[in-house]
Amino acid sequence: MKNWMDDYKRKLCTAEEAVRHIKSGDRVGVTHATGEPVLLTDAMVANADAYRDVEIVHMVAMGKAGYCRPELAKNFRHNSLFLGGSTRKAIEEGRGDFTPVYFHKIPDLFRTTLHPNVALLHLSPPDDHGYCSFGVSVDYTKPMAEVADIRIAHINGNMPRTLGDSFIHVSRLDYIVEGDVPLIELAPPKISDVEQAIGKNCASLIEDGDTLQLGIGAIPDAVLLFLKEKKALGIHSEMFSDGVVELVEAGVIDNSRKNVHRGKSVAAFLMGTRRLYDYVHNNPEVQMMPVDYVNDPVVIARNDNLVSINSCVQVDLFGQVVSTSVGLRQISGVGGQVDFVRGANMGRNGRTIMAMPATSKGTISKIVPFIDEGAAVTTSRYDVNYVVTEYGVAQLQRKTLRQRARDLIAIAHPDFRDELAVEFEKRFHEAF
């Protein structure tokens, strides 16, 4: 477009000036996870006295989430699509809300019932044609930006220019704030012996040529440790982190056998360190796409041999999986777990894995006769395939309830198998 540079200069302002365009009663959508525009959210919180009843909507917050502070309850109310450490307490104490929604449906939520008056964005500098990249957070952020009434963008020279369906033109922005500040980084987790054992068991289900969906945390990273002898693996995942970079550099991941986007690692967002961000910058082997494409179960199912690996909190003897709550206490959100479970199950030779330590802190079994009162089932017993702990693998699909219970007890912590066996005998009227 002509004269985009002049347009860019006209829109420049400070963060303090930009957030004055937020009005009381507005709904403000915020870029996701490590893409959070901290310059803008901090400026918004500093301007709190100017607002009443501003609704803040996003998934995981990686910044301070100052708008969740108790003393700002009249100024802001957080509507969480996925709780994190900085937002959980506000929801528990009634100063915020949680909206259950599948990840791939969030763009549609912003297009309809949660229309954003203001979108706070975090973008790369514009290229020669005036296009900025959404960088590490395309997911719901790009669709949200497309429908927002006002778009306030933090342009950061440290935001990688990721490729794919990941761009917005300067002409679509309303206010621009410049500032080269470090991106939020997520350090690789420490992997315990238990998590290593889980990772090894998960890796035993992965074959050469498979396409992987990986979550975040110690267990997915532990799985990657045991894939170094595999060949021609691919990535189609809502997100990935530093561990994938290591396997790309080792030649393990090359995406050469994928059905969809062959030769490309496909993701909706990224969480990791500067090593990851440098790897994806201007890298044509990485395609960043909105989440209503990446996580659409129909798109996922087009990938043959897709292995979905997710973690969970609790599994009962029927195979019902709880991943987002502990009793009535909401701790996270569904994310892409069900999107990928259903997509993998629909595809040819797809496999889904629910991975967890057998106990919580060695004292509470995660394989239980009954899920906790008030807990919400995340993945139903009709969808679950493999459940993995440090003690082995239980394959549940096409099994009777009796067979499922036997297999799950076999991978429970030994200290809890006897009491689980007693419940088995009461329920199925036979000796374990």
C-alpha cells in the first residue's frame, strides 16, 4: 500500500497515550502467552483510575496480570479462557470469570459473543511492504485483531517475524507504540526421574514418520529426550518449545512424511527461550497459523500417523480424564487437548496419549475409583486411547470397562493398587 511509512509515523504514540483510548465498559482482548504486550498491559493498569468495568479477555497470562489485583476489582474484571498462575486467584475469589471453550473455537468467540472493543497486540516491525508479523502468538490473536474496533500495537524489534498466515498491515492498526524490550521467555523445566520414565513410555508409542502434537512442560520435554533415534518426525501442534529446535538440528524432525504442509512445522503459538525465537525468525520451515485452522479436528485428521501427547490431573477406572480442575477449583483450561484427541482419533493410525505421574507428591493417587466431587471431565472415556504413567502404558480404546480398570490399576502407583483392586472387585463382582 502507498505511503504506509507516513501512515505508520502518524500513528506513533506512547503506551500511556495509547491506552487512553480504552473506555469504561470496554472489552479488551490481549495477545496470548509469551506474546503478551507487557508495555501496553502495564500502561493500562497504571491508568486504572480512568476506567470502570473494563473486561480483560485472554488465555494464559505470562505477565503480572496487574488488572487482577483485588484493589482494582471495580476497574477491571478478567474473563479467562485458560487460567494461569497470575490469574487463578481472581477467579477463585469471584473477581473474575472463566469461560469454557475449545481452543479452536476461540476465534469464533471473538467474532460473536466476545466482540473486542480494543485489541492489545504485540508485533514485529513492518517489512518493506508494511506488514507486521504476529510472531510467537498467532492463535486467536490474529482473528481477534481482525474484528476489534480499535487495534493498539506494540512494535518490538525483538519479536520474531514468523511466516505463514501471520501478518497484519500497518493500515489496519490504530495506535502504534515502539519499544525494543525482551520477550517473555519460558525456561526449559527441570525433568525428574519420574518424568523421564513417563517420557520413555510415551516415546515407545511413537514411530518413524509420525507427526507430533506436544503440550508444554516437563513431560512433553521428557518425551523429546527419547526421540533422538527416530527419523522423519513432523510437527503439527498448537504450540512447541525449545526441545523441538534441538530435534530439528539433529535431523530427527524434518516434516518429510506429513500429509499436510509437508516440510513445515505448523503451530499456532510458541513458548520458550530466545533460542526458539531466533530459530523461528524468517524461517520458511515454520508455518504459524490461526488456531481455528491448526486445531480444527478436521485439519488435524488429515495428518496420518498423528500422535497427540497431553497431560492430565486424574483418571478414573472407566477412563474419564480430568485435566482442568481439582474438584471445584478451576486450575487451567481445556486448551487444545480435546481438539487434538478428536482430530487424531479421526485420522488414519492416529494415537492419543494422556500422560501423568501416578501420584501427586507421592501421597495421592491420580488413578482413582471416582473423580473428585465437582471436577469436570475434560476428555471423555469414549475419546481416551492411551494413558501413561511412570509404571507403564494402558491402552483403553475398544476395551470393556472391566478391561480398562484392570489395565489402569496395573499402571497405578504400587502403594494404591490394593485399594483400587478392592473397588474393582466391588464394581465388577470378581477377584482382581
